[in-house]
Amino acid sequence: MSATLSPFPPPAVAVVAPEIDLAAMSRDEGLNWPTTLVLVVLHLGAVAALFFFSWQVLFVTALLYWVFIGGGIGMGYHRLHTHRGYHVPRWLEYTLAVFGTMTLEGGPIFWVATHRLHHQKSDRDGDPHSPRDGAWWAHVGWIILGRRRHNDTRQMAKYAPDLGKHRFYLWLNTYHYVPLLASVPLLAWLGYAWGGPREAIAMVLWAVCARVVVGLHATWLVNSATHMWGQRRFATRDDSRNNWWVALLTFGEGWHNNHHAHPTSVRHGLAWYEADLTYWQIRLLSWLRIAKNLKVARIDGK
């Protein structure tokens, strides 16, 4: 199946800021202990969750994983806030941003700025997380090494000036951890109401620790695995690849070569067999006349 150009031009994402190599800065600054300790605690909690299993807690965890990874990251941070592949009312745009913070992947300005830099410098000097600097670096090293920039709103806003114009995004980026922390007592209360203290502990371990850990690694696999393993439909200037199992974990984000070829497209799975639940969610919003101005790339016959 031959590939054609998108029906719209895939422009380079504009970054209005002085040249800076965040990857090199992070490597030179050493281990970030606060971030590392938080990740260690979350991973320990995820392991502990295996000893507090219940089906109803697993259901809530899976539901929240879909809402926050599929909605917050896929629909929100990535295809809406970063690439502006479609438009929605401001209240929904803000809601998706809050969902994105629930993954503990940083605030919207940090996430958008980092991803725009990735596209501009993909697999070259200046890419924040390229496997050419090592698979471990691309997966998690860039997170745990260097100064914490996930709430360095002033610096990161230079790379996302469109979000930096909104007080809501400025606040949310600086205090991106607040929504997740606020959810802990609510989830504990829900678990307690269902089954007492043990279920309350289970709910927190599963719906917070396990969910966040799986979501982090799923997203990090887009940075690492989809630049190392998979098929290349398009001859992009980077190493991006289409990886089906990463796509399943991330509701369509694993069709990464398609995405790098047509970055503003809300459709990442370009063939019928490339499952892209996030795209169909956006299409549903379009059918309901909530989402507008969808940019959709296609291949021959589609």
C-alpha cells in the first residue's frame, strides 16, 4: 500500500525561544532525587497492589487509565494542546488538560514544550529523549536526570507561548500534581464505601500507583520503543516507527511513524488495521458537533 501526502501541509511546529539543548543540560546536572524518589514510591505501590486485588478496583483503574491516558494524553496534551489537530470549547480543552495532569507526566506547558522540541530535533542533537542517546535514556533517563523542569513554568512557556497566554495553564503547569493528590482521599473514600479499610488501600494502590506507573511506561515507550522497533511507512528524517503493541497500550499513540510524517493529523492509525481509539473518540466529538476543524491525514484509497 503506497502512502500519499496528507491533504494538508504538515508544518514544522514553531518554537519561539533561544536554542537550548535540554537533553545535554539534564545529563550534566546529575540525578534528580525528588523525582527519583517519587517514582520509586509509585513503583513500590504498584507492586504492593498485587496483594490487594479486587475486580471492582481493577475496573475503576482500567476506566481511569483510559480517561487519563486516552483522554488526557492522547486527545489532550498530544493531539490538541501540542499539535492543534482539532478545536474544542475552552472548557473541554481545560478539562482534558486536567486529565493529563492525572498521569503525573508533568503540566501541560512542560509536556507540550518537550514534545514540540522532540519534533523539531527528532533523533538529532537537542532531542530531549532520543534512543540514539541510549534506550534507557529515551525511556526514563531524561526524566530522572537533571533539574526538575516539569513545573518550571517560566522557562518551558518559552516553547509553548500559546499556552503561556492562559492563566489557567500557567497555574496548572506549576501545580500539576494537585489534581492527583486531591484524588487520593476521594478514591480511598470510594474504596472504603465499597469494602472497608482493605478496599480503600486497594483503591489507592491500584487507581493511583499502578495506574500511574503503567501509564508512565506506556507513554515512555512511545519515546523509546517507537523509535527503535516497528515498521516505517514514511521516509521521515528521524527513526520513528509504527509499533502495534505500543499503540494498543496508548490507544493509538504507537503509530509513531505515521504521526511524524503528519504531525498535525488527529488520525494516527492510517490503515483499517491500525487501531486508533483516540482518533475515533475525537471523531465522535466531531459527530456531536463539539470538536471542529479536524485535520486528518490519509493514505491511498482512504
